[in-house]
Amino acid sequence: SEKLSNTALVPSWMPRQSFLLLISKAVYRVAAYSTIPWFFLAAWVEANSGYNLWVRGGCSIAVTLFQLGDSCRTTSHRD
């Protein structure tokens, strides 16, 4: 669902507008649809050229943004 949950809590150290930007539809959709390609890219880079900090960092950022956006949109975490 695209609607934000009323339990989306802003960290005390982060400005509210920055948080809302991170969980916006545009950022959420890009993170959601890029997670699997990032995993494939990370696996391919690891197999062919070894450790790459930039690929691992991109993968972790995409997954973190997806999880943040997803947890702010769902009302049930049992699924």
C-alpha cells in the first residue's frame, strides 16, 4: 500500500522533512524495485572481481530504504 501508517516515527536527530523525503513514494519505489538487481550485481561483482565497497554500500542503502519505507506503510508485520 502507498499510504503511510500513523506509526511512522521520526528519529529525534533527523529533521521531519528529511525523513518524509526518505519515505516518499519515489524513493520507496526506486528502493523496492532495485533491491533484487542490487543483490544480483553484488553477487556478480563478488564472484568476478572480489570485494567492492561501492556495490555493497549501494546494496545496503537500497535494502535499508526499502525496509524503512515498507515498515512505515504497513499496519501488520506478521506477513
